[in-house]
Amino acid sequence: MRQTLGFFRFVVLCSSFIAFASHAQGTEPNVNLHDTQTWLKKIQSSAQKLNYSGTFVYQQGNQVRTSRITHILNGKNELEKLEILDGKPREYIRNNEEIACYVPEIKSIRVEKRVNKDVFPAILGANPDDLAQHYEMKKGETGRVAGHDCQAIVLEPKDNLRYGYKLWAEKNTGLLLKAQTLNDKGNVVEQIAFTQIVIGHVDPNQAKPSFKDTHGWRVENAVMQDADLSAWSVKGVPPGFRKVREMKRLITDTTGDNTAPTQREVSQIVYSDGLAAISVFIEAGSQSRTEGSMQQGAMNIVGKRQGDYWLTVVGEVPAAAIRQVANSIELKSR
């Protein structure tokens, strides 16, 4: 996966029912929470089980990117095609857990296993009941996105170590059509939204690669495997973030000046609270690098040297959370 506006608080004062005020205060939040969780479950399910095809715009800081996604559920098989429409052409074809990335300018197809399952509109990776422990959740207003009537859902963080979110779900299907990431001031720091979408009747051929003749293209199988990284301790992960993956992969570096690409091994630990993810990348610190931090939309990044290693911490969380994680990483003595 990865959005802002103000949060809407509703206080209903009904003088004619003042005798039931205490009872209402005890029950209304629970009813509203249950209704909101039901909407979140619909959002989660519809992204995986519906057929849809549409164009969406992703705004991250001052960057705007346009993509097109087609999703087909054929029996138990999920087929998905993601086309990058701005800049150099890229296509990602997913068949269940396998992803093939088509790079036409160098006639290359890179094949790898899916790591994250939070690609829009499938941004939810946790049970809504678990999310309720760390977010205040409620229904917002109704509105229209890409010509469809939608219900807004607001998730307000209970601490300052995560962002808030505002989600717009299509009223009939629950499919997520728009998502905003909100900072602690209620400002949008990242947004993604469909500008056009068809739900339900989609030609399966739309999920096939656009490149008909790939004879002679180079096929690269990404070297990625699960790893035991228990020697690394990360104590500063925000509450609710759980370790979801430990792995090692080979990263290919290309300079674009006709020199041969080089490869380096990088270890990665992934944490998620079901909405946002934090990754800790660990590699040999032999390269010359400058420590520092940067922000891109909702994404914060910290790079630092630790002993013989170089650590890069990347996450869709506020800068304070990334610094807390980075400062808590230790290599246990064996």
C-alpha cells in the first residue's frame, strides 16, 4: 500500500429524550463502532472478491502519479494488472502471489513473490476489531467519488505514532474509491482516489500484459527468501505494529551508463498495524553514505550507520515514530 481532511464529530442533543441521555452515551458509541467495523470489513473483502477496472491518481507531497488497475477473480485465482501511466511505462501482472514486472525500455521481465498486500484499493490488512484498539473509528459524511455514491469512514489515531485516515467506500459494494492520510493537524499528507472505475463487468483480457511479443526479453527471477533475523532487536515499534515478515533479497543497482549492474544482499524486517507498514532494511555498511532523514508525503525515511551495518528505516508513519524505531535497533551479542 500509502491522506487528510478534518475529522467530523457529531454531538446529538435531544432535550425531549434527556432522561435517556446516560443510556444513549453508553450504547451509541458501540452501535456506531460496530457499523463502522462492518464497513471496514466490506472494504477489505470487496477489494479481493470483486471484478473492477479503473484509473486512479496518487498524490504524495508534490508528486502526482496516475495508474490504472484491473482486478479479476476467476474461481480461486486472483489476477491483477497495474499499469503506470506517467513517466516510463511499467506494468505489474499479479497471478495470486506471483508478480511479473514488465520494463519495455530494457526488454526485461522481473518475477518475484508478493511482499505487501496493501496495494490500493486493498489497503486493509488487519481485522477491524484489532484496528479499534489503536484508532477511534466512526462514519463520516456521504459523497461521490468517480461518479459513485460513497460512505466516508474516519479513523483517528489514539497516539501520535501513526496517521489518521479517511476512507470513501462505494455504497453498494464497499469497494474503496478514495483514501486520505491525515497528519495530527488534520491536513492531507497523501491521497489516492479513482477518477474513473467500472465495478462488476470487466473483460478478463484487460488483465493480460499489453506487450504481445516478448521474445528475446530477459527474465529475472528475484532472489528472495525468508530469513531468521532474530539477532536484531527492534524495541521501539509503535503499539499495534506486529512483525509480519523477515526476509533477505538481492538488490540490483544499475547506473544507466552502460556499466554492468551490481548486486547487494539486503535483509528486511516488516511490521504492520493493518493500515501502515514499517520496514527495517539491514545491509553491510561498506558503501559511502550520509546519515540523515527525509519525508515524501506520508512516507518517512531514516538512514544511519550502526557498527558494520547500514540501516534504512522506512514507514508510512510520522517522523517521530520512524526516529523511535531507528533509535531502538540493536544487534544482539551472540
